[in-house]
Amino acid sequence: MKSALKDLLDKRYKISTQLYLSIGAAASLTVIASVVAWVSFGFVGEVQNRVNEGTVPFLASAFGIAQESTALVAAAPRLAAVVNPDILDQIATEVAKDQEAFETALAALIRQEGNEEISLRIKKLGDVLIENLNAIKRLVLQRFDLTDLRDTLQLQLTWVRKELNNVMVPAIDDQLFYAMTGYSKIGEAPVAREKHFSEEGFNLYRYIAGLRSDATIATQLLATAFSVSDAAQLEPLRERFEATARGIRRRMNALGNVPVRAALEPLFDQMIELSIGEDGGFNLRTRELELERKQGELLAFHESQEAKILAATETLVSTARKSAKQATQDSAQAISTGSNILLALSAISFVGAVLIGWLFIGRVLSRRLGRLSDRMRRMADGDLEEKVDIGGQDEVAEMAAALEIFRRHALEVQRLNLVEKLAEEIKGKNEELESALGDLEKAQDQIVMREKLAALGELTAGVAHEIRNPLNFIKNFSEVSEELMEELMEELEKMAGPGGNGQENGQEPQEDKEEKKQDEEDPIELITEIGEDLTGNLQRIREHGERANNIVESMLQMGRGSGEAQPTNINTLLDEHARLAYHSARATDPNFNLTLDWDLDPDMVECEVIPQDLGRVFLNMVSNACYATHEKRQKVAAAEDAPRYDPTLKLATRCKPDGIEVRIRDNGSGMPPEVVEKIFNPFFTTKPTDKGTGLGLSLSSDIIRQHGGNIRVETEPDEFTEMIVELPR
């Protein structure tokens, strides 16, 4: 008991105890303020509930009814303006949704107490609007039916008019021709003049022409009837049409029993029936005008109902505003009272906080913490010799004791100098590594250049052999050309020499004359043949000279490096560099042998490539193929009872719609899958150290990617390897 009491007395010096007391006082004031706020907020909540449960739903219902009634009013012109049944169904669906929303808002308003009279009045007005919309929809459907009937009627009238023209126009022409000439049919003899050039003949022509004119007038009257917009204008048109119809019947009777009457009479009857019959055009237009009149009356009535609904909803909104205003005033009063009480409590809390801060925090806590902070700064500056002593029994004293322990341990932190030295050594090592990395990159560049020079060195023998062939051709054809020139000069001397094969006395036997004649013909033919041979030899000399020049130029361009992209024939580029690689391998090893199988696309187009770079790719691939086939041939030759092996390299090109494909396939030793995955990696090679650097395929892959293409490999161990190069056109 005494021990517990002693601990309790000791705790009175603790900062925590003093803070608890201060916070307890502040908390008491906060609780009092919370109670006041709770009471005030409770009153405000009651007012708010009254607003939320009464005024706000009432306002929402009133505005909802006003909004939905406006939507129903606006739906009437939309329905009336519809010209397509599909659009009518769409608008009808939207109107149904507006109607449902209106009924929902009206039901919510009816549930509100004290508004039964206005709600019932709005309900009656809404029912009238909905019924009016249904009536407008029915009129629109009737208008669609009348429109379909009118379209059908117009099609029938067009057909009748066309048939009338087909009958009347030839009849008018035939009757006029008969009245003037007497011919009724082609090939028959004309009738007498007194018979065809008579009043009866001209009357028949006049009646048929009058019928055509009446048909045109009737058609125009009916077209005008379809375009009038007033029923009063329709009746005069009907009367004129009926008068025209009577005139048509009189002229039909005046025609008598002529054949054309039998063709015209049913067509005119059909036209009259389609125009003034029970379902004719005039009656149809009368019904359309009547329907438009009813629709206009419904739209006007619809607009008049809108004003009544708006007036009713305005009354609702006004009532709701008054209720909301009263509730707002009550809420403001409650908030003002609570605010005054909370302001007083806040002032008391502020005075208490000032006292706590000045007496306890300022005079007791801050001063001792300042001393502790100053000692910590001096320790940070390196003063670790002075002992930390703040005094007291609270948490600040405990922090001072902990700082003293830290001071003692900090003396040993000086050992970190060793760590700093180690860090400097590591930094130096990093610099050495960076320098070594730079040297490695330079060495890599040198290796690439050395590989390129080695490839050029290997090509030298092949290029020399390849150049020797055209030079031998040049030499041989030059020697032959010299011999031909000597023969030509001899023949020319013979032709220019005196006497030839003649006798001294100037008389020649018959046999000598024939031989002389034969000799005179032979030199000309011989000179012609020699000239042709010389021309051919010179052409071959030029071709082989150009070939040798191209080979040297290609080698020089390869040595110079990349050039500019230019239109290039892939077949020619592949042929040149494949032969260079082949002769290079032949020059390196006289026992090397390989069969080149060409399958080049004859329709190959030129592509924009860098010839030097792409030629280097083909050269690397063919060189690898030569090495693989030669290696396999040596293994097969060393083995006993091995099957016959013929090294073969197939080179194929294909021109495709989306690009160009080059395939280089050898029947060498092939590659396993683990090797295929690495062949394009820099410095990876399956050749001995002195025969390959592992950069050929890596550089080839980079070149093809720069051209926008790709390389892929198909291989089978001990069977074949096929390199496939795909380039964009």
C-alpha cells in the first residue's frame, strides 16, 4: 500500500501526468461543447427532417411534374412531324417513358398531405394530355395509310398515262399520215383521195388529238389537287376534272367503232375511276386535308393544356417555397444559439490553453528541452567529452540519460573512418572497371575491323581467280583478233595485187576464168566473216573487261563500308557475292568442291538497298555454307563405308507481294537447337579459334534489321541448314 502510494506521489513530477491533467481539463471543456453542439444539432436535425420529409419531396414532386408535363407537351409536335413508321415507334417509346415518369411524379405528389385538390386537378390535366397524344398518334398512323394509298394511286395513274400515250401517239401519227397520203399500212396500195382526204378522216384525227389533250389536262388537274393545302381550293379542281371527263366520254362516243376506241376506252375509264372514284385521288386528298386539320386542332389544344398544368404546378412550387423558407428560418435560429454557446466555450478553452502553454510548457518543459537540444548540437559538432546532465525526474531527464549513453557509444563511431577508406578504395576500383570497359569496347571495335579485314583477305584469292577468267578471255580473244586482222590484211593485199591469176598474153582458158571468178567472190565472204568474228571478239572483250571491273569495284566498296541505298537487282547481287565466296574457298583449299544450284526468280524487281552491306550478308552466309559442306565432306571421306556425299548449295530468290525472300540452303552438317539459339549473338562461333570471330552472322542480322527485314534459320543436324532472308519491297 505504501509502495503504491509512493509511486503515485513520484508520478506527479512526470510530464505525462501533468499533460494528462491539462488534457483532461481541455477534454472536459470539449465534452461540454459537444453536449451543447449535440443539443443544437438535434434541433437543427428536426428542422432538417421536416424539410427533407416534407418540403424537399414536395418541391421535387412539383418540379418533376412540371418537367415531365413539359416533356409530354413537347412530344405532340414530335409525333405530328414523324414521316417514318420506325421513327414513330421510337418516339412513341420515348413518350411512353415520359408518361410513366409523369405518372410516377404525380403519384408521389398525391401521397403528400394537404395537396389533394391540386394533385387531382393536375391528374385530370395529365390524363387529357396523354389522351391527346394517343389521338395524335392515331392520326399519324392514318396519315401513313393515306400516304401509302396515294403512292399506289400515283403509280397506277402513271401506268395509265403511259399506256394512253403508247396508244394515242401512234394512232394520231397513223391517222394524220392516212389523211394526207391515203396509206393505211405499209405495202398496201393507197385509197382514193376523196376517201382519205375527207372531213370524216380529219374529224377522227381531231378526236384522237383532243383525247390526248384531255388526258394531259386531267393528269395536271390531279397533280395540282395533290399539291393544294386548302380544302376550298380542291372543289374547283374536282369540277374541272369532271368536265374534262365528260369531254373525254363525248369524244370517245364520236370515235365510233374504230379499233383505237377499244384500246383507249378501258384506260380512260380506269383513269377517271382513279381520280374521282370513291377511293380516287380527289377523295384521298380530301381525307388528307381533313386529317391535317384535326391534327392542327389537337396540337393547339395540347398547347392550351400546357399553360393550365404550368399554372397548377406553379401553385405547388409557391407553397413548397413558403414551407422551405419557414424551415430555413427555424434552422438558422437553432444554429445561431448553438454558435453563441460554442463561441463562449471556445474562449474559455483558449484561455486555458494559454495558461497551460505559459506555465507548464514555456517555463518548465521548453527550457529544459532547449538545454538538451543545445547539448545535442554540440555533440553533433564533435564535442563528445562533456557529460550530459540535465537533472529532474521526468521524461526529459530520461532522454538526457539516453543521450549520455549515446555520447559514450559515439566515441567509438570514429572507427567508421576505416569504412570511409574502404569506400574510397571501392570508388577507385569502379573507376578502373570503367576504364577497362572502355578498353574492352575499343578492343571489340578492333576485332570487328580485324574480322572485316580477314574477310577481305580471304576474298583476295577468290577475287584474283575470278578476275583471271575474264582476263584470260580478253587475252585469248585479243590473240584471235590479231590473227584475224592478219588474215584480213592478206586478203586485202590479194585484192589489191596486179594480174592475179591471169596469163601473160592476156588470154585465159575457160577453167582459169571460172577459178578467177570463184577467187573474186571468196575474199568478200571471208572478209565479212572475219569482220563478224572481230566484232564478236571485241564485244566479248568489253563484256569480260566490265565483269573484271565490277568485281574489283565490289571489293573496293566492301572495303570502304556502307554506302547509300540505291535500286539493286537482288539476283545479280546474290550471284556476284556467291561466286566470290565460292572462288575464295577454292583458292583457300584446292580440294574444295561444291555444286551451286541456282533457282532465281526471273520476275525479280529492283529494291532500294545498300548493295555493299547486303552483299556482305550474302558473302557471309555463302562462306559459312562452303565451310559447313567442306567440313562434312572431309568427315565423310575419313569414315569407312560412308555413303556418297555431294556438297550442294542451293540459292533461290522469290518476289512476293509483300517483299522479297532469299533462301541459301546447304546440305552440310546442320546445327542442333542449342546452337541455333546463339548463332546471331556477337562473338559466338562453332568454328575453331583461328577460323572465325563470331561476328559474321551478328553483323548480318544488324544489316538486315536496318533494311527493315529479318533472318530466320531452318536446320536439321547432319542434314541441312537453310538461311532465309526476308526484305521489304
